[in-house]
Amino acid sequence: MFTEINQETLDIDWFFTDKTEIGFVASGGGKLPNSFAKIEKHELLVSYFRSLPEISDVILNENLNTILSHEIDDNYLNDFVFFSRRGLYAFDKTNLGMFSDTHYHLVSKPANAIKLNDLPKEIKSILTQTQIHRELKELLHIDITQIE
């Protein structure tokens, strides 16, 4: 479980689903969806997804240069590409340092996404607590107010 102080001071890896595919988000010190902030088994999700083998090529968001005000280098892309190689869509906080801002942008996506139904029952059960009602493959940005 994450308090608002935890959320504001940590860069938390969090995950969500559209009931078919999976998204990874680096919180960048931003507010988490309430459903994810309450999750007790956060570390289980992180360790599970970090331990997956690479299954996909990665497609970078071609609009990153217009979204970000800093240089896009391997150091910035590293974690996002890591998760996309494992079949997850990867998002980053758009306005760093603004805790209450709820907007995130797509950094990278997998050419071949991992499917929710392919996950172990326990992981699937935790992950389905945080859902968006739009298809991940169509999203270039998300607003956590749209995530339950």
C-alpha cells in the first residue's frame, strides 16, 4: 500500500491492464490510481514482470521529441524498453514534479504484446484490480483518472 507521501517522493513502477494486454508505468513521483495504491503485493508484480524473458521487438513513440523537454537517450529509455521487450506497453509521467497532474505518455510499446490470459492466476488476479477501459494498443497517453 502506498501513502500519498510515498507516491510523491518515489518513482514507483506500477501496472495496469485493458483486460487483454498489460501496461507498465514509471510514476515519476506522481499520484497513483487509487486501485493500485491499495495493492498489497506490489513487489510480486515488479519481480514477476522484471523476470520475464524478452519476447518482442520495441516500437518507440515517434512523438517523444515533441512531448519531452529533455534529450532522449539510452539512459532515459532503458527501463521502458526493458518492459516493452517483455511484451508490456511502457508509459512515463509527462509533467515531472507535479504530483497531482494525472497525465502519462507512451514511451514504447511491444511489437508482440504479452496477453493477460497468459499470466499466472495470482499475477492476473492482482493486475485486474487496476484497469483502463480503452485498448492499450490505441493509446499514446493515459490519464489515471480513467483507470479504475
